[in-house]
Amino acid sequence: MSDSSSIIPPDTARELIGRYKARLKSGGSSLRAAYETRPLTDPILRGRSQLVDGVLADLWADFGLPASATLVAVGGYGREELFPCSDVDLLFLLEDEPDTNLEERLTGMIGLIWDIGLEIGHSVRTIEGCLEEATLDVTVMTNLLEARRVLGNPQLFERFETRLRGVLNAGQFFKAKRLEQEQRYTRHNETPYSLEPNCKESPGGLRDLQMIGWISRAAGMGTHWRDLARHGLVTDDEATELRELERFLQHARIRLHHLTGRREDRLLFDHQEKLARCFGFEATEARRASEVFMQEYYRTAKKVTQLNTILLLNFGVEFFPNRYPAAININDRFQCVRELLDVRDEGVFDRHPSALLECFLLLEQRSELKGMTARTLRALWRGRKLINAEFRQNPANRALFLRLLQQKRGVVHEMRRMNQYGILSFYLPAWRRIVGQMQHDLFHVYTVDQHILQVLRNVRRFMVAEHAHEYPLLTRLTTSFEKPWLIYIAALFHDIAKGRGGDHSKLGMKDARDFCESHGLEENDTLLVEWLVQHHLSMSNVAQKQDMSDLEVIRRFANLAGDERRLNALYILTHADIRGTSPKVWNGWKGKLLEDLFFAAQRLLRGATPQQALGTPIRQDDARNLLRYYGLRPGTEDSLWDQLDTVYFLRHDPEEIAWHARMLYYRVVTEEPVVKARLSHVGEGLQVMVYMKDQRDLFMRLCGFFSRLGFSIADAKIHTTRHGYALDSFVLLDPGQEVHYRDLITLLEHDLTERLATHAPVDRPASGRLSREVKHFPITPEISIRPDERGQHHIMSVTAADRPGLLFGVAETLAAYGINLHTAKIATLGERVEDTFLISGPGLSQDVQVLKIESDLLEKLAV
């Protein structure tokens, strides 16, 4: 309890605290009960404001504050929009600086307000102090714009409002708020479509609507959406829609506060399922209730950002009407105004519906255009419903849509704009179902529509010369592809059937064929697009989950591709697709796996022999050339290579083979372990080589050691030489990316060598905490052990939620059953792992033994 004994005795203060706490609690409970009986936003928001008004008025009297002072509500409290757990922003407005007595009373009252459970933001200022702060800080000006007198001196409050208006420059305020919004958008990664958006601060959240209200107040245009309609900034329908969008977001925030019992504005996984139930959303066969709810949230956020954009453009014209030169005609339908595309009149789309597509084509073709005017965007949004079956069947419109994909610039920008304003949803009816659809598969971090546009962006990036240094091979393949826009079409359709149930690749393939046939594509092009959509996951599955040293694996994949045109297109699409899921999913190692598979299949398709296709002679020749470059005499490598079989050369690239030879040629037979580490030559991370006499449980020991250091294993190649030495290679990544890999090389080499040489006990990694994502969207672990095509080895597939020590648990179980591990392909997809192991052992031929191994592994992986 705060010390207010000099104003109010302690016993009295305790009695006041108890009384007001009970009053707030009772009032809050009544408001909540009324809301749950009849969920209306205005009564609960205004009701809490009035509840707090009454408490503060009585406290004002308890502390005997003078009639000359004024208690002012500002911010959301000033608007009478006080959410259940929101803080309360107060301004104690005074005629003059407070004397000691008044300061003591104010301090006592403020302390007691905290004691009764109200979180407040407060300031004690004169009018001059308010004006000084407001002119320096747009946030203060914003709060004061929403000021409301709670009690006290009305004349003082009137003078305050008049003086504040006198120093307010509406144009400067508008500029400052736009910059503030841009900074806020940057903090939230410029997107409303994150997994756990903030319903207040994220793009498309309540703050976007509040900002319009602030600018409207500053411009003297009123405080309600209908006021904006009266001033011609929005239509009556838009004003109605704005109120509905605002209500949805208010309901989300109210319910979040009720669920958490605190000021929580983030739609965390922890709350999404409960919120969905509060809103009455139910699960479908294909989606959780939370996914249905979040889709509605994303659609709301999308509309909010649309209307926010339109209104800001309109405000800009209101505040700065004479800044730009006269309009420049483009054609009979469009003109250029202030570097923006503008309809020459608002009936253009009604008279010429095809202009709904033409406007985007003009933006692609004319680099001087930076966007669209507000009235064009509004007319576009209203006119989107003109895109009906007749529109879609019109050959001219179909040709226009294809031209949009065939332009040299602006394709991605305009597809995003078409999605933002609903044009894509009306032109491609299947698209409408994926707008705002979030998949909780723990590696896609975008809604399905945003993921597809991200893939489109990645394909486009391969065609831009400025980015050729990023992926030179892909740039060469894409720019030399005869009709690269066909890959755009495949990108648009590759995930369009997500969420329908069934195999989305096959369902999407049918949609793609219908599109291609209806748009008059040649049969050969149609077959390519259809095939790409059907098989868009095939290349990543082979590269990340199968043994690419096995010729049969490469042969099957090459046969699937059939020709180089398909192979090139699939490689481009696959690369773009993986990189479009999440920044966490892609890494240089995945890129290397795809590239190796691409070249191996390409060589087979060009008629190479099996050995040439896998590149064994080429790899040895390239490795020899590297050794000569490093100054090693011819033949130096023979003593080591004589102990290595063909499989070794198939599983390692020339750079790795040469590195191993340089490190080991003079100690092919050694009693001491050899541990060498270096920066990975294919991307981020470390490559580690371990060479020593083979011993039982070596892989488990190594997994434990790496896990103890905090590394995740991205790849492991386990090889045993002809003379009984283990030659194991690992690619290690730091999941937190908090280390400088180069700094760890010496430490890792020293510590691991010492542990292996002294036969130190196995490092058992500490059990790590599961992420929140996994807790709320758990993954049922799956184990599959099956013989390979030749029957020489078995392939073990593991799917589970990622966590520290997972690979150690797998290795420990395999060691317990005497299973030999040959390769480990570690595919981490966000919070999900899909690992594939090539194993052998006598017990694998017995069904009973395999069942025991699978059961033990499932027990280890269960969370």
C-alpha cells in the first residue's frame, strides 16, 4: 500500500482500498456477465469507462482535490473504449504548477489508484506543459486529441481544448502519423498474416482503425465512421463495413482479456482454440476451429489494411490538394495523377469490366506509376463483383490475365495488389478458399495465399539480374527457360487446394489443367504446368529423405522428370517453394541437396552411364585436382582411397573428399582420434570430420557431444573403411544463431578429441523444453522401417516434433539393438523433423524385432 497517511490515515486508506477493489471487481464481473449473455462491444467498453469514472470521482472527493483542477481521461479511456484489462490514461490538468499540499494530495491519490488495481498512465501538467509536450511528441498530441473531462474545472478544460487546437497542424500531424504507422508495420514484419498476430498493433489491427480516427479528429471531420462518409472520404457502405470490422477486432481483444485475465493483445497459439469457441467457430473435417477463426481474422485484417490505404490516400489529397500537377491522360479509361493510376471517372469499371485487369497491366508496363489513387482503389474494390462467370469466360479477359503473368516487371507486386483487393479471389474462385488460411504444420509461417505469393516472388527473383549472385544456376535456368511464366502459373496453383481434404497436389493439378485449357495454352505447356503442380513435392522428398548415392533413387527421379524441360522447371519451383515456407526452414545445406539431385538426374537424362550420372569418376578427378592445388603430390591420396569403397565417393562431394584426404593421407593408420572442423563450404554452419578406429556406440557418443554444445545436426554421413576405421562427417547448425562458428572450431576439435581418446562417458543431453507451437499443435511421432530396393539395407523414417536431444534418443535406441547406421538425412521443417536413416543389422529381418525397435523409438519420441 502506498504511503498516503499524511492525507488519509492508514486505517481509512485500507478501508478505501478494500471498498474500491470490491467495487471494481463487482462492476467488472457484472459487465462480463452481461457481455457473455449478449456480446455487444459498446456496453462493455463504455461501461468499464463509466465504472472507472465513478471510482475516480469518489477518490477525487476523498482526497479533497480543489475545484480549480480537472481530471481528464485521455487515449482509449478518453474515447470511452476501455477494454477489460486495459490501462487507464489520466491527465491531472492544473491552472498552475502544484504547491506542496496539492502535490501531496495528487501523489496520495495516484498511489491509491494503483493500490486498488487500476494500471494507470498519468501526467500532471498545466495547459502550457501540455502544449509543450504535444508539439514535441506526436504520441502525446494523439492522446490529448481524445481528451474527455471526467470532473473538475470545465472552464479550464475548454481553454485547454481551444489552445490545443491552436497549436495543432493537421497536415504535419497526418505526416507524423503515417511515419508512425510505417514504423509500426516494420516492427510487425509488414504483414497481418503472421502465425500469432497482435490484434491491436499488427497491420490490419485496431491501431489501423484508431489512426484513421485520430487523423479525422485532427482534420475536424468528426469522430465516427458516418462523419467520414458525410465528408466524402468513404461511402456509406464502407462506413458500415468499417464499423463491422472494428467490432470483430474489439470482440477479439475483449475476449483475449477475459481469457487471460490481463492486458494481452497477441493471438497466441495458447488462446486461438479458445477464442474460436468464443466466436462460435467449429472444426471441419480438414481444419481445426482455430484455423477457421484465424482465417476470418486474416480476412478482417486484409479489409482493414485496404480501407486504411484508401483513407490515407484521401486524407493526403485533403491536406495537400495543390501539391501535384494536372492529370495526364493514359487512355480513354485511365489517367496519371500525382504518379498514381487514376480512373478518369468512377463508372469506368461498370462500363468496361475488363479494365479491372487492365489497370494492373498498366502498372506493370508503366514504371512511372507508383500505385493507385484512393478513388481507383475504391472503385476497384466495388467493381470486383463484376468478375463473374461471364467475365471469366471472356477470351479478351483471359488473354489479359495471361499478359499480367508475362510482363517483364511488376508481376509479383500486382499479383499481391490483386490479392489485397479481392480481384484474384473473384477471377480464380479456388483462390478465395485459401485467402487467410493458416496451416499449423509448424513450418509454414504464412497463410496459404501469402505463401504462394512468396513462392511467386522467389521465382521472379531468379529472373532479375541484380539477384543473379544469390543463386547463379537458378538464374541461368530461369532466364533461359522458354516460357518462364508457365512456372508462375504452376506456383499459383501448387498449393491452391490446401485445406480441402485429400491430396492437395492432385486436387490442385485438376484446377491447373482447367485453367490452362480455358486460357488456351498449348497442350505441351498445359501438361508441364499440370505435372509441376502434381509433383511439386517430389524433388524435395527425394533430396531430403532418400539416399542419393543409390542409382535406383536417381533413376526413378529422372524417369519421373522424363526430360530436361520438366527437370529444370521442377528444380526452380522446388527451390522457390521451400524458401517460401519460412526463413527458418531454408538453409544452404538444403540447397546443396537439391543441386546434387538436379545434376545427377540431368546427367542421366543426357545419356550418361550410371557411374557418370552419380559422378563417381568426376568426383575423384575433381578431388585430385583440388589436392594438386593444395600442393599434394600425385598418388598422395592413394593410401587412404584404397581403404574406401564406391559408396564413400558417391556420398561425398569433391570438396569433402579432398578435405578428408588432406587431413588423413599421412595418418591412415593411427591410434589417436582425428577430429577436424571447418566452416561449411555450402552455407552456414560447421562441417566436422571424425576419423578413428570404429567402436560401438560411436554415433550416439557424437550426437550426445554435439547436443551438449547446443548444435543441431543437419546432416550425417557414417562410413566404415575397409580396415575398420570410422570416417564420419557431420554438418552442424546453431539453432539460435548466437555463435560465431569460426570461434568454436578449435574448442570443438580439442574437446571432442580428448573425450574420444579417453573413452569419457557418453554425454547425455539435457531434456529441452518444447516450443509453444508444438504444445498447442502436437505432432504424433511416426516410425517406419522398411527394406530398400536391393534388400541390402533398411530405410528408417522418423517424423516427430523437434526438440533438443531427439537425435541422441534415436541413436541410443539403435545402439541398444546393435543396429549399424550408414547415413542420416536430417530434415528440420520449423518445429517438425522428418529424418531418414539408412541402417543395417541382423535383427532387421525379423518382424518381431523391428516391431520392438519401432515401439521403443515411439516411446522415446513421445512428448
